[in-house]
Amino acid sequence: GWMFNKCPPGYPEYLGLTGYEVLGSECVRVGLATHLMDSKDVPKVMNLAISASGKLSKEKPEALRQVIALLEPFLCLDIPHKSEMDDWVKTYFAGKTYITGLLEELRQCSVFSDLCNGVFDRLSERSPTALVVTLKLLRYNEGRPIEEVFGADLKAARFILGHPDFLEGVRARLIDKDDRPQWDPDSLEKVGSIDLGL
């Protein structure tokens, strides 16, 4: 739920479905972090924060302003914009309800065709059931308070842990390491109605 308030349109779906790893400045760019600093500066910043902790205002907004001012010399402010990427993510992921439709649009896309093909391939390798559950959960959680999101996520986790694809994914990725899972069902079209108890 909170990702829909923090991230540009489409990124909750894009990140949730693809498992794309967001690093460094991209975390700030897509709203998952507010500030960025070089890891080599963390010990200095920790010492500064400890020494300043007793001097901070008791009022939260003022204390936050003071902390940010303290950190400012260490913050990386050059966060690159990627408006074309943001537009692409919005077009192909924002508000999507059906994973089959999303995949069909990716199959036909011509803008950023390498990216489209890569994401299509990545999604095609995933458990069809897990993709359906993930998108259903994202749509359900949108706009809900965090307590309800955690409750829904717990129900979805229980469902996935009890589904054969979970063990098959562990086998294919971690045990046999053949990366050739046999999903059940083996296509999105065969995934029936899923009741997560939401």
C-alpha cells in the first residue's frame, strides 16, 4: 500500500512482479528512500548523530530539519532523472489488473524493446500462480493502511508457502540449481480463481 504513495506510477507493480533490484540513487529516484550518502561516510554520520542526539528539538518536524541539516554535507544530491523509463513503467505496469494482458502488451511493445523483451522473459520464467497472486495483492493493497497491508501479505505468504510452486522454485533454484522449474499450473491461462481470504 505505501509504495503507491511513495513511488511513481507503475513502480509498485514493476518492482513487485519482476523483482528488479533497486540500488543507490535509483532508490531515491523511485521513492523508496529519501536521501543517499556514500557508505564510507556512515561511521562519521553515526558519530555526528550520537553527539547531536541530546541537542535535538523535542518537536518532531524541527528535529527532522535539524537531522537533515546535520547530514546535508554528506548527502548525494545528484539523483539522475529517467523520465523515459518512468513513462515506460507507467505505460506497461500502472493500474494493471490482469497479468495476461500485461504480458501481451510487453510482447508487442516497440519502445525500449530490449527492456520489454527482458522483462517479458523474466516474467515468463516466474511461477504463473505467484504472478497472479502478486498482482492481485498489489491491487488489493493499493490505498490501504499499513496494518491491512501486513495482514493481506501474511495471508498471501501462507497461500504461497502451501502451494507446490514454492517447493518447486526452491528445488530448481537452490537445491538442484537447474533453473528449470516445472510450475503447476504451467501457464497463466491455466491458473484458476485464487482465494487468498482477503
